[in-house]
Amino acid sequence: MREGRAAAIVVLSGVLAAATACSHPPAGPVERPVVLPDLSRVEPSVQKQGKELYESLQAMRTKAGVSAADKGQAYGTLAMLLHAGEYYEAAEPAYLNAQDLAPADARWPYLLAHLHKSRGEPDKALADFTRALQLKPDDVPTLIWLGRLYLDRGEPEKAQPLFERAQSLRPDVVAGIVGLGQSALAQKDYARAASVLEEALRVHPTAASVHSPLAMAYRGLGDTTKAEAHLKEWKNTEVLVPDPVRQELDLLMESGLSFELRGVRALEARDYKKAEDFFRKGIPLAPGDTMLGRSLRHKLATALALQGDVRGAFEQFTEVVKLAPQDGPDETAAKAHYSIGVLLASAGRGREAIAHLQAAVKFNPNYLEARQGLGDALSRAGRPEAALPEYAEVVRLNPRAAEARFGYAMALVRLTRYREARQSLEEAIRLLPDDMQLHHALARVLASAPDAAARDGRQALSIAQRLEAAMGDKKTTELGETLAMAYAEVGNFAEAAAVQRSVLNAATRAGFTPDARRMTGNLRLYEHGQACRTPWQANEAVFSPGPPISPDLVSVLASAPAARSAGN
């Protein structure tokens, strides 16, 4: 009797235990405490955004029936905002909670890896990237970042397969190709390193930092000539990783910077109206006396210009100039002055254009486009002596700047310094052997310079004939004139006259009346057995470089007030 009662109690206890278990589901992961830090150093709009996200998260934590995935998303979104604001200590537990609550979401270990990387904790970052890759094995950014970490740790054999997979998935992403080349270089496989890094430059010719490891690869192969050539091309530029998750992080904050980044993305996608909207939203969040405030206004002007609103763009560029400091350096002021200078030059207001281009160079002495524009504007204004140092500085900063080298040579021609012009063009061609414009200019100088020491008819004829063959059916009347000049210089006046007549007929049919008058004058020289001694006449286009005068811009900017240039 007592034994039966005991057995019943045991059974009843088991039933109650089971019932209790059914009424209380297993507890989820233990959530780490997350504290909202002092947000006073960020913009008020971001402070408001952070407080709203934090309050929403707290409400969600106490609300019944919220799924673990939704809660994980809330933790992750708050973590991203804190991460973007560089509140790393506060962001870390929020990321860890998101990771525990949504263990299948690769974003959280991926972003946690970047956070640990930013804090100088490579071991933790390595573990995080590895977990993210397990969740998303074909994610190219994760493959590249994990490969880079292994390279930093001196383990290129582990990095190599990661970069190989990245390249197979996205052969257009230069960061993966560069990583593969660096892996080969670290393993002293110099031939493969050189081949892969050359491919990186073919994919992305402006990735100047690639020249350094490529130089090391050629040095390892014993080719010091190529190694030295690539070292001269090296610049310390970043090889970017296309990274949608990081872009999401950058764009999360409702700040002036975030709206600027969103606008830039829209510009890159050629959605100019959307870009305009983003920049307009960012402007109230960024005072005009800050670099960001001026940058937003400059980019708004760019978006307006791309939509054809030139007057609106001019007004915004002018506003940036008004807000800029009196003295540099200031990148946004330089860009605004440059943009105004180009618009004014296109509207035929050369003197004002020069003042703004000078201001652009003042605010940023290394602004190559502004220096080139200033040299062109000075040349167009008949001031070749003043243009020379501007072109020379562009060439010093970038020896392969073909337009600056051409402008420099034409300024020398305008100053009748023909031997120097010839030497300048020959030096440029040695560095830029495929530039047809430079070859053509040299042929003109060799064929018709008044200074006999600058002429070489045979060389001029050889260059002109090579250019004629290379251009095929795309030959120009300008090249025809040069060929005629060269024939005349070597004494073949009959052929010179025949070529000149052909060129003259083509110009007449096309309605090029001013050109036809000049061509007729040279034809008369050849018919009388005389060579040409005027390489270019003063009114030819080579002496008026820069943007062409636009009648529409002349009209649009006719009533626009002159913007303040530096020093005014």
C-alpha cells in the first residue's frame, strides 16, 4: 500500500515537472548590459538618433513575444551607430548580443571584426572574420579582409587561397588581385607576383600603391630597370575593398557626413536629383564655417551642374567661397574657386577666371587641375610667360601630365623660344611615347620654326608620315598642313603644294573660312618654292587652351555677380 502511494507520487512529480517545463520555454542567451555613452561630441541629430535607438531597444527587451531575430537586429543597429561614432567600448557588447541572438547573420561577426581591428586587436578580428566567413563563404570583402590579416601576421600561405577565391568570384575587384600578388611576393614567388600585380594595374591603372610591391617583385627577378621605373610611379594610395556592409555602417548616422556619403553614392550612380536631395538634407546639420558644411554645399553645386542648373551651381559655388577662410589650405575653397574659374572661362570672362584659378592654387598648391586651368587661362589671355611656371609645376608634381607638357611647349613657341620648345617636346615624348599630340607638335616645330637650329626637315617628315599612317581615315587638316610643311622643308615643294591643295579643298568644303585663308597663304609659299616659317599663327586654337566659350553660359552667367576671389 505504502509502495503503491510512493510510486504514484513519483509519477505525479514527473508530470508536474514536465508541465512546468512546457509552460516556461528555455531561456535565450544571456544579454550583456549595454549602456548608452555620453554622446555630446557628436552632432545633435546623431545624439537624438542614438537615444531613440536605445529607448526602442529597452522597450523591446521588456516586451513579451519579441523574436530573438528582431531583438538581435535592434542590438545590431544600435551597435552600428555607436561603431560609426567610434564609441567602440559601448558598441562591442551590443554586437555580441546581436551575434548571440541572430547567430546565422554574418553581419554581426563581420562588423565586430572591423571594430576589433580598429581597436588594434588582430587576434579577435581574425576569429570574428573567420566566423563571418563560415556563415557566408562566398563573401568577397570577408575573404579579402581575412587574407590581409593573415598577411599582416606573416602567414601568406593561409592568405593565398582566400585571395584566390576572392579573385575567382570577383575578377574585377583589384583589392583581391593585389592581395594575391602580395601573397606570392611574401612567399618569394617573384614571377607570379609580378604577373598578378601587372594584372592588378590593368584592372585598375590608377592604383598607384601597387607599383611598390610590383617593384619588389621585379627586383626579386633581377630586373632592376623595371623595378626603378615602378618605384617612380608609386604613390601612397589606398586599395579600396568594395564593401556594402561597411557602406551601410558609414551611412547609418543621420549626420551631415552621412548625408554627404549618401549623396556621393547617388552621384556615382548618376542619380543626380537624389544626390541633390541628400546634400540639401545634410546642409542644415553642418554649419557653413566647417569643412563639412562647405563640402556639402560644393557637392550640391556639382549635383545641380550635372542636372543642367548652371546658375544654381554657380550660386552654390559662390556661397562656398563666401564661407571659406581668407587663407588656406582649404580643399573645399580650392574646389569652389576652381569650379567658378572654369565656368567663367567658359563664359568668356577670362580675367575673373584667372583670379579664381589663382585662388584655387593658393588654397591648395598641389591642385593639379587648378594649376593646369590657370596655365591655360593665362595662355589664352596672351600671357605665356606667366603660364610657364604653372605648367612647369604640374609637370613637377606629375611628370606624365601630357596636357601640361603640351601647354608648356606651346607657351615657349608663343615666346619664340623654339629650341627650348623642341627640347621640351622631345623630353615629353621620351616619357609619353604614345601621345600623338606631342609628336604632332614636335613635327610642326621641326618643319617650320624660324630658328634654323630648331628645325630638322627629315625628322619632321618622318614623324608626320608615321602619324598619317597611324591615323588612317581619321586624318585631320592640321596634320595635312604639317605634312606639307615638312615636304617644303626638305625641298619637295611640288608634293608640299599638292598636299596643301588637298587640305585647302577639304577646309573649304567644310566651311572653315579662317583656316582656308591661312592655308591659301602657305600654298602660295610652296608654289613659289618657299618653306613655311610660321608653325602656328597667333589666332590658332593651340594658343587658346582651356574650355571652349559657350554662348549658353555667356547668357546664363551674364547677370551673375562676380564671386569674391582670394584677397578681394
